[in-house]
Amino acid sequence: MKLLVVPNRNSDLSSYVKNGCEGFIIGLKNFSTNYDLQLDIGEIKSLRQEYPNIELFVSLNKNIFNEELDELEENLKELDNIDISGVLFYDLSVLYLRNKNHLKLNLVWNQTHMVTNYNTCNYYYDLGVKYGYLSGEITLEEINEIKSKTNMKLMCFGFGYPIMAHTRRSLLTNYFISHNKKYDGQICHIYDDKTRFSLKEDETGTTFLNDSFVNGSCLITDSLIDYVIFGTDLVSEDKSLKLITLIHNLLNTKEERYVLEIEKLIGNDTNFFFKKTIFMVKKDEK
């Protein structure tokens, strides 16, 4: 198992690598959403040259519109000439264009809430998709079942503030307009009972993040997935470096003391790892 970090724009990548980070996931500019650090093709080439020994994944996780297809195709061809580990995709146009152009790019199925079962993982694997980024709403038991029944290499979000929702709408801009004010680009907060959510907005829309820090140490100690992911969004640089070091030590030793140190640093919110999500269809009461 390896640690992948999703850095933010203020991250010190060299320090991350020194502290035990084994790879990065970064967004491709204009083709990713919910990535604080988004780079263009030239910057990705430079990053690859600067860190030749780490795994580098590039995310193209937004819905693609017809007028963007030509640019997407050219970007994929350019990425194919860079030694990256893989491309995360949401829109199926990425898979289609990769196959149409016979590119050698490894793909990561990253359709958020849809990556929940081994049958669909196997379907995409047969189409040439090497990796799957598991949904954040499934249990550790379900994660292990999927891993045992697919040849896909699997990733899972393990540490950080989880994204709860995303909309293309500019909710914060519209809110401030309705109050005769201008949105200044800062993080805003809303509350649902005792739960606080952070809201941020960019050109791709508005994102809601839960303010409870997920602790996925159980993924390291009790699963066989291939990559555990730490998202640094809204996390201080000092805290990020401390956590990367602890995760690295836990990955290498599996010692309980590192589990306890991680819990002391970020708390013990295990998200859905031990909590089944059950949807019930309400009966027609007419």
C-alpha cells in the first residue's frame, strides 16, 4: 500500500516527499474540479521532471461538454507523452478518447458515488481501466470484498476533510449578490444542527466539505487496497507534514502506537468505514 497526497496550492511538495509521501494527485487545469492545485500540461511536465521517482496521477474529473472534446483529446495525447502513473476520469469521453487514439495512459475510474461494487470494477477493468477510486460512502467490509474480487488496483480516500457535495452553481456568489454584497473568494461555513460544513467556490462551481477530519487508519491496518489518499484541502502545512510522517510510519510498521498518534492528531472519525448506508424507498401512502 502506498500513500498518495492531494496537495493544495500552498503545499511544500519537497517536504511531503521527504516525510514519506509516495505520490501526488493533481488536477489538470480547466478539466478538474475540487482540486486546489491545478496545473497545465507544461507545469505537469516540470513536476514530473522535478520528482521522477514518485507516482504522479492527474485528475480530469469534471463533466466534459461537446465544445471541450477537441481540447480534451489534445491534452490526453500530451499526457500520453509524459511518464505519469495514471489519469483519473469522471466523464466517459476520457475512456473513449484514450481507446480511440490507442493511448497507453493508465486510467482510474473515479465516478465518486458510483464506485461501489466489484462487478462494475471488473466491467471497467475489461475495458482497459487499471485503477478504481472507491466511493467514500462504503464500509471497510465492502472495500475488502471488492478488493478480493477484482484485479483492479484500488484507491480510497483515507485522511482529510471529505467532500459532501458539489454543484456547478455559484452558490456563494449568488448568496452575496442577494445581500447586495460581493463574494470575496473566502471559505464560508454553514451549520446543520451541530455539524459545520465549509463551502468554497471556483469557476467549476461550489463545493461542500464536512469539517470533521476523516481518520482512515483502518484502511492501512485492516485492508489490502493499493493506495490510501490524504487530501490536504483546508489542512495546515504543519499538520499535513506531521500526518504524512505518521501515515508513512504506520504503513511501514503497522504498529498500534502510530494508530494512537494519528488519532491524537486528527481525532477518530471513521466516516462510513464502519457505518452502512441504507437507502429505503418510501411506500406510496396515497
